[in-house]
Amino acid sequence: MHDTSPQAIPAPEAQAMSWLALEQERAPAGHWDELRGQVTPPNPTEPQPQAQKQAPSQSQGQGQGQGQVQSQTSTLPSPKLSGSWQNFVASLPSGQAERQSDLNARMAHLQRQVRDNGITYNVYAAADQPQRPWSLDLFPLMLGHADWQQIEAGVVQRMQLLERIMGDAYGAQHLVLSGQLPAALVHGHPGYLPAMQGVAPVGGRYLSLAAFDLARGPDGCWWLLSQRTQAPSGLGYLLENRQIVSRQFPQAFDSFGVQRLAETYRTLIDGIKARSPAKASAHIALLTPGPYNETYFEHAYLARYLGLSLVQGNDLTVRDNKLYLKTLQGLQPVHGLLKRVDDDWIDPLELRADSTLGVPGLLQAVRSGNVLVANTPGSGFLESNALLGFMPALARELLGQELQLPAIPSWWCGEAAALQDVLPRIQSCVIKPTYPYHPDRQSFEPVLGSALTRREQDEWAGRILRDPNAYTLQSWLPLSYQPTWQIGADGLSSIQSRPVELRVFAVADAQGGWQVLPGGLARLGTREGIASMQRGGSSADVWVQSPVTVPKANNPVASASQEPSSSPSHSALWPSPSRPAGAGIPAANDALPQRQRLVTSRAAENLFWMGRYTERTENTLRLVRLSLEILGSENQNLPCLLNFITRMATRHGLVRAGVPAAAQAHRVFERALIAGLWDQELATSVGFNLRSVRLAAASVRERLSPEHWRLLEQSESRFFQVTQAPALLQATPDALPDTVAVQRLLADTSQMLAALTGAQTDRMSRDDGWRLLSMGRHIERLEFLSHALSEAVQLGLIEEQAGFDAVLDLFDSTISFHAQYQQSRTPQALMGLLVTDPDNPRSLGWVAHTLRSRLRRMGHLADGVTLPLAERLPTLIDLRPDALCLLNAERNHAQPLQATLGHCQSAAREVSDQLCSLFFTHSGQVRYSVNT
């Protein structure tokens, strides 16, 4: 009889049993189990399920596939874990309860990091919808060195093959002419661009970057599912995944010997520079569709991490067959373009005429050899599902080799023999489009044959026979399952297995070779199968083990992104004195030249309005707070105060037209003021202005720190939380939040805006873009405060103590006044602090002086046109306060003061108009011949 007491169980098995006790769902039978490192066997001792359980199959790119197998989660799982998972579990607390609590805490920290870093993935993003946080699981997908050797060698070989195929397709076309590659998959593919036929690639290489989607089959080997060459996404997300997950498990990360990522990113940029016309001094930009693209976070993140200019199509122009970036400093040449826009949209002059994402004349610039685009336009046909079936023969023809990384069996139905062979087996295949996501060709979501009824299978067979070229059938591959940490709505947590696909990336280096990034992006599905991020899918970090595991410093942040790899196959990120500099990498003893950051016209305009909207939000919010305080104070019947808040609220659009004045109906005016806070139809409401700050900032996100962006999102989300009730904006006044709650919300928002002001002032580089942001704020402040003071003087507020204090409150200068003048409430003291004081940032004199200095600092732009503009601002700090307070005996009108305040308002508007005319209006769509 065997002893089964805990003392008799070996330590690894006891540890495995403790860990597996947390498992609620394991890999279905017939699927590879990443946790145990083996295929899940059928369990004949279990009762058969009453209904078929869904188990997922491979997906093709953005498509989704699902299969049906009769399986049930085993209740008697093997107590053995794979070697990688044994080491991983060993770094965690040993007790089951302690381990569960520890993992819950780590998961909460991970989710907080995702939110704090502002990582989002948004399909069909909309301006009025919150962005969705990136979904990341706690556990990494761990790949041993043997697994990675198979993947790395196979991916490099396939990159070589894709480069050869593309070279032939746009060159001699031997493969098509000899019948080894059907013309329908090349010339007939919408991704093939005849405009690039016969054009030699800039720098001698068509492909600079490609992504390969892989899955592990029941045999434990990795299989290729698809390949992406146009604009593969994931490089930014996987880097964020690494930085976050490695912080959660620093001990396990260190003991596993994870290979570093940073060197591959450097290799990518060095390779692009080496092949570009300007070589090491090349200016490289990242072309993005804009902030409404689902992966815009990644574009901004990569641009910041790689030091690239983040540009949109209207930031660029082609002159004399060369690509230029429109900046405040004039047109700046662009030598390389890392594009995140699909080929169809990159040039409205030669491709899609309705595209607003591209650059007119870009293809001509590429054909002229003046700009390197990564990847060379026209690689879309390489992404076809049908091409996979021809790759083995093409590898033998072009490389003289057998493929090392197998792909799932694929049959293009346009080939008669393949159609005859596969059509009878449609129930065991996945039906996919040959030309996916092209409006002019047959396209559809992948369909699993086994999920169709017999009638539906016959209907699909009929469609295939009518247009065989448009259909490709692929074998169904049971995906491997990765353990995930799931916390249910009831708070209960457990390990649940989910299907996983792996996306790996290969980049071209400066020496003409290929390098595979030692890691990747793992996509996790739901119980139903691999799904997009918007449909419940998630992601995981990917840890690749070094050939020789060497203990490293316990610094997950450095190891994730900056620390050089200890692997002998990877060199250091920066050159040592004994190491020669590569393309784009300076030698260790070379001095780096001082470079001025380029500011695109679009970025300049968004920064300018980001400043204006920030200041406008602060001003209107302070005005609403003051108005509500007055309406609830002992001075609520003071006519001058009521007239003042009515005129100010009406002037700045805080209440709708037709609302009775505060003096006529206190309650109605107060409720209208509160309702207007979130009124989306009022382009001047506090909510509209606050949202506009975030929208302007989204277009320059690469310039903002994660903390800065988080402040923006939190300010907006907290302010609009009260509007979550669907009918709030149409609610009756009594249904709106009470005044006390609104005042509390406004106070909290004011604090957030103060922090935001600090981020703008002290956390951004003070280049010309920042100066425009600063000028936007000061223009808005000068006009608002000068108008407010003018109204206060006209209505006689400064002669009433309550009115005097209200003006100080609106200028946010109460503390400064009492510190300097105690209780001396004289007009001269007020003018001294609010108009002529050179040290009070809320003083009109200080604002005008600062605005003038900003304009002078920008005198190097546009032939110095900002210099005379600076002289049009009034010089207030040299005025005597008592000279502004000569009162007219007939009425309390200070004539010199009113003239000065009127000058401030007109000067602010003129400076704004001139800046927009000088720097922004030319950033719209360009309508001229590109060859003139």
C-alpha cells in the first residue's frame, strides 16, 4: 500500500498539486496544455457531456474560427507541471490561500498599471466614447530555448522567402510565367500595386518588418497560421506587456533567463536608416491614421520609444518627388517612413482617391528612390491565406530548402486539383476568403465547416464552385491552451485555460540579414475561441529563454526595455569603446549634436488649442463655482453681483438662451447653470471644453507623459460620471445633482486641472510647440480676465465688499491680496494686484508680459513675423495703479481702465488670429500638383 501522506509526496509534485488546486478549467482533450507541457488526453472515467462543448480553432489574422469537439474538463488532472511552470510556481508563496491572495494582489496591480499607463485598444473609436483599456493577463507564455530555435530559424527562412517572392513579383515575374504561382494570387490580388512594377526597392530591400501568427498544435510543434506585411501591429503593446508583467514576477523573470527586447527595436531603426537615402542622418517618421485608429496608443508609444516623428498624412507633402514634413520651421525632409496605414490609403493620387490618410504623390517619391517606406507599398498580396499552400514548393525553387516552420495545410480553390481534393472534406476545414477585407472582392469572416449543417455545407460548396478564386480552405488546428488568472464578478479567482496564438516579429538589420524579436505578442481567446480585443480577447507577455540562463540584476524595468541581453547571440544596445558603431549608432567617444525637436503644423495647432481649452475650462469652471456660491450665500440678493454672474454666464455660454436672469429667478438660473455643465450642445460648456482638452491632447499624445495623459482621462471621466444616467440631460431640473454635490465635483475637477497645469508647465520640453501651448493659455486668460474686470467695474462691484471679494475670487488672487494688502480694499490696491503686478500670474500685466516674451522667443520662425506682433500687446506692468482709477463723476466708470481693458481684449484676439493664420491654416489638405 502506498503512503499518500503529504510527507511522502515529493516536493515538486506537492507544489504542482497545490498549484493545480487553483485550476478551474484546463485544456480540452486533444489540445496542447502549456501548463503541463503535453497534450490533454481523453479521460474515459468521466461522464460524457450532455451537449457539445466549443473548443476553438486557429484564426486567420483578424478573422475568427471555432471548432467543436466533445470534451470535458478533467477533474483528475495530472499533478505534473512543465519545467518552466515548475520554476515559475516556485517563486510564489507556497500556501494555497496565501498564493491566491498574492495573485489577486498582483492582478490588481497589473490592471492599475494598464490604466495608469493609458494603454488602450479601441475598435471604431469615437470622440464621445471612453477608450477601452488594453486587456492583459497576469501569466506569461513561456517558451524554452528549443521551442524558440524552431520558431526563430523558421521565421528567418520565411522572411527570406517572402523577400524573394516580392522581388520576383515586382521584377522578372518568373514564378507567374512558369506557373509556380497563379497570376490570380499576384496580379489579381487587390494588394498587388501595378504602379510599383519594375521599381527597385529603396535600399535594396522590399521588407523591413513582418509579423507571423503561430499556434502550437497537439504535436507540440508550432505552426504558421498567417503572415502580416503591410502594417503589422503589436510591437508597442508587447513592449508594454513586458514592462508590466516583468514587474509582477521579478524573481521568476530573473530565474527564467528571459531574452531582452530592446536590441531588436534598435536593429529595426538602424536598418531603416542604413537603407534610406540619407543613411545614418536620416529623418524617420511613423505614419499613423490618427487618434481614432484602434491602435493609436501603440503608434504614439512607438514613436516616443523609438524617437520618431509621429505624423499623419496631412503633415506631409511631396515636392519635386521628395517627401517633406510641414513644421513650424518650414518643410523638413523625411527620408524614411514606418507606416501604420495599409497600402490602399497611402496615396490618394494613385490609389484610393477618397483617402484622407495618405500623402498625394508618395508613390512617385518612392519610385524616385527619395524615401524608404517600410514596408515597400505593394506587399499586401503576401498576406493571402491561399499563398501558404504554395510556399513549400516556392522555398525549394527560390531557396533550395525545405521549410523549417510548417504552415497549416491550405488549398486555394482556384486551382482545379485542389478544389477537387478538398471540397468533399469541407466539414473538416475552415473556409476563408482569398482576398480578405477588400471591398471590391468577395470577403467574409472565416467559417468553420464542422459548425455547419449539411445544408449549409452544400450552400457554401455552391458559392465556392461559382467563384473558386475567392475561397481558400484550411485544415482545422486545435490550438494550445495557456493558463490565465481569472477573477469573476463574484470575486472568486481561479486558473482557467484559454486558447492562445503567438505573433512574432522579424526585422531587417543594417547588414542585410534578419533578426527575430525574442518574444512576441500572445493573443488569448475566450472559451469560444480566439477573439478580437473588443470581443473579450486578451493578451499575454511572452518570455523566451536564453540559450544559457545567467542570473541577472533584479531590475525588471531595465530588463524589459533598456538593459542589454546577457545572451551571447545578442549584442549590447549601446556601443562600447571597443565596439564599432553601426548604422545610426554613434561611436562611444563621439559627441552628439544638439538637435531641435521638430514641431509639425498639426501638432502645433493641437498644442495651441490644448492650451486654450485648458485655460478656458479653468476659467468657466471657476465662474460657475463663484456663481453657485453667490446664489447660496447671504449676498444672493445683491443686485450688482446677480447682474455680474448673469452677464458673465451668458457671455461665456454657460446657460442657454432664454434663461431668466439670476435677479429674476434664483432657482431657475441656478439649475440652468448646473444643467449647462454637461450640455454637449453648448460648445462653451465646461464639459465640452474639458472634453476638447483631451481630444486636442490625443493628437499629440507622443509628447505627453503617461502621468499627464492619465490626468486628462481622469479629469474627464470623473466629471462626466454623473451623466451616466441615459436621460440626465433631458431630465427635469429637480432630477439634476444637488448644488452641494455639484460644488464638490467642481472643487475636485479644479484640483485635477491644477495638477494638469503643473504637468503642462513643468513636465513638457519647452520647444516651440510648448510655447504655442503656453501662448494659447495666456491669450485665453488675458481675454477672459480683462473682460471680467471690465464688467465688474461697469457694474460697480469693486465698491461693494462682496463684489470686491468676488473679483478677487474669479482672478484666483484672494490669498495674494490679503498677503500684500491685508484688508485695504481700495481700487488702487485691486488694480495693483490684478492689472500691473509683475509677479502675480493672474495679473493682466504679468500675462501680457509673458505672452510678449513667448512671441519674441519664436522670432526665428516665419521671418520673424511674431516680433511685431509682440509689440501690439499692452505694456501694463509699467503703469501706475492710481492712474487707472480716475473715476468719472457721473458714474463709476474708470475711463482709462476701460480703455486699457478693451486694448487687452482686442490684442488677445488679434494675436490669436495672426498665429492661426501664420502657422495653422496651411496644415489642411494640399491641393496642387506634386511635380511643380
